[in-house]
Amino acid sequence: MNKDYERSKQVSASMEPASLENLCVLYHSADFIVVNKHWDIRIDSKMWYEKQTVQSQLRHRFPELADPGTYYGFRFCHQLDFSTSGALCVALNKAAAGRAYRCFKERLVTKAYLALVRGWVDGDRMTLDFSIGKNTCEGKTHMMCIEGAEGCENPKPCQTELQVLEYGSYSGDPVTKVLLQPLTGRTHQLRVHCGAIGHPIVGDFTYSLRKDSAPYRMMLHAYLLRLPLLPEPVEVTAPDPFVTSLDPRWTPQRQLCTVEAALQSLLQPGPGEGRSPQHSGTEETKSPPVETEEQIAQCQQWLSEWGMD
């Protein structure tokens, strides 16, 4: 298989806004493209006025790869929030999309995110275990909330592993740089979990109820994406945007663990630790399929697109 690796000279997660031209490709094969999604850009949109999307960037960069048999032209294997940057995988044919879907369905995918959160987190590692449901309160129906909160509907179990990397400040306020590994896949899970422990993500305009508006972006970045596909896994890291050279407002003060060491620990658990639910084998491993609502909806979308081929 002919593979082409391409690195942009500048990290796409810089402070410059997204444009059609600044799509950063991290991985490119005959079956998949992984891009470094910019912050504050939608993956796709059916709204005529939203012309700036990852889909439009892909069409601009790779017009020959767009599939006219699908609604958007490209099959996105998973989702990232509008405000979240980082690794986003795109399947280039329906067979590849099916293989990727099975990895997500059987919880074989490993994902890890970098974030700056408000305040200094106590301890160096913890498991965030809060069930999350839809918020039915007036004016908050686009949000999620933890079980027990007013208006919480149909909460589902959720777990996130948090590891502290560095303590520092952002624009003079105390913040902590953390590595987050979602062990389940609920909408806005990382944002809700961080808020639940009193350390909301810096720049989260929505969950701060429009109060945290000074930062130029929400400080959440999809750093690692690993799909254990055969014959060759897709394993990509999207460059860390939370470094002083890219954003001088972030000032590190004390490091507990490097990103590289935290990632190595995540991918290679020690003796007796076992493996996380999202990193439990290869594509061929038969794990009990536990589908989230988001995965079911994604599958239905893919199936409807395949019917148009």
C-alpha cells in the first residue's frame, strides 16, 4: 500500500483562525486521512451559510477523493466538538469506514486529549466516574450534566482517566495541564467531567455559561488517536498546541510528567494493570459490543450513506 505522510510546517492549532488553506494532514493512506482539526470549526454542516468546515477543507485540498455518493463527500469515522482541535480520522471508502466503525463499536480505539483546566488539580492521577445525562433545563438543552443535577435526564455511566502533566498559569490565573483518556464515549464527557471536579476547561464558553470568554479558544485538544486496524494500525499524534512558543499566555511552572511518558504509560500498561476498555486488543478481538447512543447514530448515518453508493 502506498502511503504518504505529510506534516505542515506550522501547527494548525496556532492562534490563527481556520481557513480553507490551512488544513494540516497528519496521516494519509489509500484508506484513511487523519487531519489535525482546527479549533472553532465544524466537521460538516447542512446549513448553507456555514461554508467553513473540515469537509470543505478536504474538498478544497483533495477534490479527487470526494465521494459523490455520500452527502458530505467524506466519511468521518468519529466526531470532535466545534471547539475541540486535534486528530480526526476520515475514511476514504465504505470498506475502510466499516472497519473503523467496528473498532469503535468493539471499544478497541485509544484516544487521549490534552487540556488546560482552571485551578491546580490535587494529586497526579485520578479516575473521574460520573454518570452523564442530557440537561433538560430551559436554555441548557444543548448541554449535558452529571447525574443528580437539576434537569438531568437518562444519565449513563461514564469514566475518564486524568493525569496531571504540569502546573502553571494562563494569563496570570492558575491552571493545570492534564492528559485525559475517555474510557466511555458520551457527548461533552471530558468537559462535563472536568467541571464536575471543580476544574473546568479553560475557555469553555458553553459550560462556563458564557463567562470564560477571554481565551481565544477552548483548551481541549485530541492528542492521540489509535485504531488497531489490520494489516497496519493507524496511530497518530496531533502536535501539542499548549506550549509557550505558540501561546505565551500559558506559563508552565512545575512539571510532574512529560506528555511522552504519560502516553507511554497509557499505551503500555504495567504488569497486572490490564488494558483500558478502549485499548483491549486488535481489530480481530471479539469484545462484548457495548454501543453508545452516539455510536448507534454514527452507524445509522454511515449505513444511509452507503445506500447512496
